Amino acid sequence: MRALVYLGPGSAALQDRPAAQLLNGDDVVVEVVGTGVCGTDRKILLGRFPARPGVVLGHESVGVVRETGPQVRSVSVGDRVVVNPTLYCGWCVPCQRGATNFCRHKAGTEVGVDRDGTYAESVTLPERFVVRVPTGLSFRGAVLIEPLACVLNNVEAAAVSFDDTVVVLGAGPIGMLTALVAARRARRVTVVEPDGYRLGRAREQFAHVVDVAGTDPAEAVLKASDGERPSLVFDTTGVGLDAALRLVDDGGRIVVMGFDDTYTVPLHPLRLTNRGIRLIGAGDYRADTFPVAVDLAAELSAPRSGTDGEPFLERLVTHEFPLEGYEDAFAALGGLVRRGEAGGPDGGRGDSVPGPPSRYDALKVVIRSHSGPVGADGWPVGA
């Protein structure tokens, strides 16, 4: 099968790999239909998030069951499924107390990081990490289930309440989903973004959007709110903690969501204790969060009475590329260029490399492994 393999910082390439096959009695072989490009994937290529060279990238995946082991009961051949890539052992101390997100045996199990992922034509996973997609859920809605689980985990950790004023730093897919979920509880949600394309997309959905291009984010938000500070800030960018600390109200909370291994910020403990600020890191989502995300994705993808537009989740997916078009997929997300383009090294190997930061040309990008015809719902014909 074809698979997109991480070669090291700044380099990935399509390779031929053995097709996925059953190894254990509870295994499921999934024919991958498509995988969303996560910000983590981009950070891996930019050298800002660690991954094992030689691993197949990708983890936000949906597909169709093609083979099951003799012990499998919850899914059958032909079922449309979503992959839960947050694996856990189930028997260590954290797992036994329900904290599967802090499983002590993560090494070698992080799908698309140190275990082969889903930018491929097929993948094998244990049954409990393959979940049936609700009937009627479109491909574009289903491919956002895993990011939605991440968002639910962080919003729950923040304990959002009806009197909260919330600021979300970043209007990428995670930022947009965070704002959407938080708005189901909070008094007001403001989305903050410097990129023109993403600002436009955010304004289609949210009433309070602040353009921070070329300005200090904290100052711009305070100006837009007449000096009122938010009680809760979500940093979905991975590089916004400094701005969040200067922005949040006394007694407020900051949830650090984005991943960037190169970002650091000086932190004086008195800044937290004197102002009563709580910094929250939620980690991965627990196993019991994933089915909630599945149900919420179905709800958010349902047609809304009185509207003719696409449901919110479908509108987040703005671009789809075939597996062989992975260079274009990553280039659309900014900060990566293709070899041979201005700013990119020559060499003719056809892999994506770090380049000068650029504007975004997409919101949620999906790489399709399935190359056959699809129906109106985006799933392969006959699936």
C-alpha cells in the first residue's frame, strides 16, 4: 500500500509499505477513506513536535472496515468507522482509575507519532479503538470527530459556566470548534486571529471576532471589549500563553491547548498566586470522551431548520487532496513550501519542507487515501 512516511524534520515522502493485516484476534483492518491534517502533523514536519522517523503520519481518520479478527463484536465488514488514535493499555494504575489519557504505556502507541498512522490506504487497530459512525453522518462530519474529542476534553477541563466570558486565541479548526462548544455554555465567546482567511471564516459563524494582525493580541482584545477582561482564555495556537496571561481577568483560567515544542515563556509564580490565575493543561482525552464526540458530531452535522447552508462541521472542511497530493495539502496550511518553489531547497524528492511563514489558504484540510468515486455524502460509493 501507499503510505506517507515521516523521514525527519522537514521531510516526508510516499513509500510502499506492506498492506495492513490482522495480527491479533481483536484486530480490525480499516480501509482508510480520509484523514484530517492536524496541527500536530504540521508541527512534526516543522520540527516543533517530536515523532519517530520512519513512522506513517496521520491520525484523524475515518474509513470502512475490511477485515475483522474472530473476537471482534462491535463492528462488521463494511461498517463506516472513525479511528480513536489515543491508545491505552487498560491495566496500568491510571487506566484502572479511568484516566486512560494518562496511560503509563504510551510509548510506541501514539498513532501517527511513534506508531504507524493513517496517511495510508489501510491501518490495523484493536477493536476498542475503532468506532462505528452514526448512520447519516457525512464523511466531512465524521473526519472531525477526533478533533472534536480533543476540544471536548479541554472545554470540560475548563469547567465553562454560563457567566464566563471566553476568549479563544486562534481561528483554526481547533479554535473554531473550541469556540463553538464553549458557546453552548458561556455568556460570550470572542475569537482572536491574525490571518485574513481564517478571520473571514470565523466571522461567518461568530458575532465577536477580533483581528490581531500586526498588533498585540491582548491589547487588541481589551480595546475591542472596552477593557473588560475574559474570565477564561483558550490558547489553541500553542504560542499564546504570554498574551493569555496579560489578557485574563484576576481569578481567571487559561487552558493551554496548542502544541509547539519550541515555544517557551518566562513565568513568575507570583503572577499566578497574586492574581489567582489557574493554568490548565488537559492532556489527551479520556476513553469515555470519544463516544460523546461521536454523538456531538452527528448533532452538529444535522440539517438545521430554517437554514439552507451546510452544517457547521462540513463547512470547516475547506480542502481535500489525494494522498499523492500531500505536498499541496500541507502547503495550504502555511509555513510549508514544496521543493522547487521559492524558498524551498532543490532536490527533486517531492517532499514538503519548512519554509517562510505564509498566510493560510485553508481551514480544515483532508488527505484522501481512497481514490475511487464518492457519493453526495463524501463516502465511497457502495460503502
